[in-house]
Amino acid sequence: MLSHLGNKILSKIIFFLTALLPKKKWFVIQTFPTWEDSGVVIYKELLKTNIKKIIWLVPELPTNPPIEIDKSKTKFIKRKSIKGICYFILSKYVFITHGLYFRNFPKNQVSVNMWHGMPLKKIGLLNNGIGLKTTYTLSTSTFFNETLSKSFGVSKESILPIGLPRNENLFCKENQIKKQLKLEKDTRIVFWLPTYRKSSIGEIREDGTVFNNPFNLPDFDQPSFNYFLKEHNIVCFFKVHPMADMGNYNSSSNLLLIDDEYLYQRKLSLYKTLAAADFLISDISSIVVDYLLLDKPIIFSFADKEAYINSRGLNSTEIIDNPPGKICFSQNDILDQIQLLVEGIDEYKENRKKLKQLYHGQTDYKDCSKKLFKKLNLY
């Protein structure tokens, strides 16, 4: 394992060689998790272009990919390997959702920051962190352009408000997804997707109040919550944030605690499955921004609202000032709101409409990848 100093030296060497050496028309994808929806959507669109070699940099070599792979064009290579570094150095195009070997890409390489969500929360330079200077940064709306510019240290002109590739997967066929999940057509689906309070990987930090359960509620009682779901023919998929820890909790009959692997085994991804969700439970996670595209109900489970906002900080207060769903502080609040939604009472439809316009504008969210590839002359 390299020391911090060793990593900095290696990063400088990789940058120097990348900036110096000529490039081949190769394409690098590096996302977290490996099968993150933006990376998958970009990969599928890449197969329609004249790119001859696609290098997918991964932490570990995959054994059972959840998508169809064109083996003639695709190489999976460990990110932390000499081979992976060499392919990266020689590749003309690099698409990422996080940083890679360095955070300031050279000008002779076309780098695209797809990031992993619009910055409702403070990130990067606005959060006492580091920037991410790429050729282009993707945005869902011009509303976020100034925040992205300040967060990553890039010019506003380099930000493309064309949407995120992963959002294309929100419009898959719902019935097919229910079949893959082995659910009846009349079963309601809820996705509960919180952001992390205490990270276990990546940037180690703690924000808000930690209630020592993955649901982050002070009064959460799993048996009673599961009973309510069962009585209303609802299946709730609870997926912990990739940077957080599930702890020792287990699934119940109607409250399923899942991870990415659960979806991959069913040839699904998070955003494809979200297409079939009747509504979403979350907090200040950026996934709320994306889910607005579906115009479906949202419930906020945000017991530590004030503590979280005070410790982490927000870039956008609109989502709190005029929330697209009920802000709940307890399990009973959540169950009461679910009951209203089951009865067809949706009091936040207008708020969602206004926020969708603000956070997405006139973006045609169904062809982001095509617009991006046209910009890069990849067709």
C-alpha cells in the first residue's frame, strides 16, 4: 500500500505521462459502484459508435456482469494496476463519476465528469475539499452550473446542462421490472434511499445525527413497519448508501434490505428499478432531484434535518423551503404519509412540478448520452 506521499508522487508521474504522450481513440469508463447507471448507459451508447476499444477500470474483475458485454471491444482492467494506468494514459476519452488518478485532467485528454448527483449538499471546494477539473462537467439544469463551477473549480462554459446519462434508465418498462423482481402487477413498490450520515468507505466523515440504525430514525420499529407494508400490499426496498454500513439488520417479508448485488443478480440496476417505484422515501440525497422527472410522490425521512443541514451545509435551500414531499421526523410520520398516498391524496404535486422545472428546465432527459456524443463527435 502506497503512503500518502507515494500516492501524490505517483499521481504526478501519471499526469506528466498523460499530458506528454499521444492518444489513441480509446475510451475509459470509471464509476462507483462499477455498474453505476451513468456508466452503463454510456457504455451501451458507445457500442453504437466507431470507438474500437473501451477500457472499464474496476476495483476487481467482474465475473457475472449484469449487462451484455461486447467482448471484442471491451476490456475490464483493475484500476490499481500498471496495465490500467497505461491504458488510461494512452486513452483519448475518460468518463468518470468520481476522481481517478488525479483531480486535474490534462488538456490533451477529453475528460467528462458525470458525477453522481446534483449538489444539493456542499461538495468539493465548497466543502473544504478538492476540485475536479475536467474538460466537461454534466448538469441537469443551468440552475446548478454556478454551484458545480465553484465546487469543482471549472468554468461555467465547460458545464453541459444536458442531463445525466443515468436518468435515461428511469423510463424503463415497469411491468418487465416487476417480473424480474418476481412481484405481482398490483404490488406497490417503495424505494427507500437515504444518503449516509457516517461513511465507512471513501471520504470518512460524519454528518447530522446518527441514530445507530440504517433507517436513521430514533424510533424505528421494523416489525410494525413491515406489518403496515404487508397490510397495504407494499414492498419496500431499502438500499443503504454505497458509502454507509447496513449494520446487522436483516430483511422482513415486505421490507427488503438490499444492495447493488441484489439488483445485479436480477439483471437490474438502481435507476432501472426506480422506474417501477410508486414513490420514493429519501432525505437530502441527490436522487430526489432525479426522481422528480417521474412526477411521482416523494417522502422525506429526515429526523435530523436541522443537525444535518448545520453540519453538512446545503447549496440549494429550495428543496427544504418548498419540499416536493412531506418532511417526516418519525416512523409514524412516514406511515401516515404512506397512508395518504395509498388513498390517492398527494398534497405536494405542485411543489414537485416547480422543482422539476428548476432542477431540470427544458432538458430532454431521454437522450443525454446522444447529445453528449454528438458534442464529442463520436458518431
